Amino acid sequence: MDNAMLLIRVRNAKYPDIFSERYAILDTEFGVFLRNFRAKMLDPSGQIVQLRHVDYGAAIKEYISGLRPKIFGKRWKDCDHLLWPYVVDNKFWVLFHLDLVDWKVIILDNNQCFIDDAKLYYHILPCINIIPEMIQKHLPDFGKKQIQPLDYWRKPFVDLPQFQQPR
């Protein structure tokens, strides 16, 4: 999956007239990073704990500053959109699209029969809660966004091009 994302980053850099420069295309490690924080952000009853004092480590600073992914990484302050692949239960890939302008995450999922909305919410929980905290902590001049969870939307598969009927 990382090779596919690398190829998209290469095309993004090579053809700026086709691909918007305001997109950062991340790698699978970013999804793993978020998944690992899920255990830290939930107390034994399943409630979200206070995240303001969490140290996200050097890796997240590298993502935000554009040092990761190592090839064609982009500074988040220069982006309106972040894309990264995410594996669900080590079986199924979806694409997370973080729209920093509209402050929401769009999940592109070509097989919505595989995972129900409740389980998907469990997987997206770190993303919608941790990313605002990371941005607040490492990009204090980001602007209008307050510390609030991101909205999210699961794009219906019928809206994806591969499911459109030929005309």
C-alpha cells in the first residue's frame, strides 16, 4: 500500500496542474500511529480521556513539518487536505481524507458491507479527536479551528466512480 501512495505522491509532485498542491498524501505508518493512540485515549470504561498533555513524540512533528513521509512529504500548514490509507482489522483498506478547510474526515470505502458504522467509528475515533489536538499543539497559528473533534462522513460506495453505471 505504501508503494501505491508513493506513486500518487510522485504524480502529485510531477503534475501540479492535475493534482492540487494543497494535498498531502501520507503513508500507512500514519494510520498505525493513530491506531496505537486509541488505547491511550480511552479509559477502562471506554470514555475519551483528556488529551491536552499527551506527548505525541517526534514522529508526529515530522509528519506535521513535512519530513514524513520521507519522499515528497508536505508541511501541513501548506495543505488543505490530508490523505492516508488505513487498514481495518488487518483485512480491509479504506482511505481517510481529512479536509482541513471543512474540518471533517471523509472515509472512502468501496465495500461498506465489510464494516458497520459503529465499528468504523471505533477505528476513526483517534483521528477525529487526536488530529485537532496535534494541530493545536504543533501548528498554533493554524487559524480559525478550535479544539473540537472533526466531523466525519462515510462516502457511500455508490458515489465512487467504479460503481457508476456506464452511460
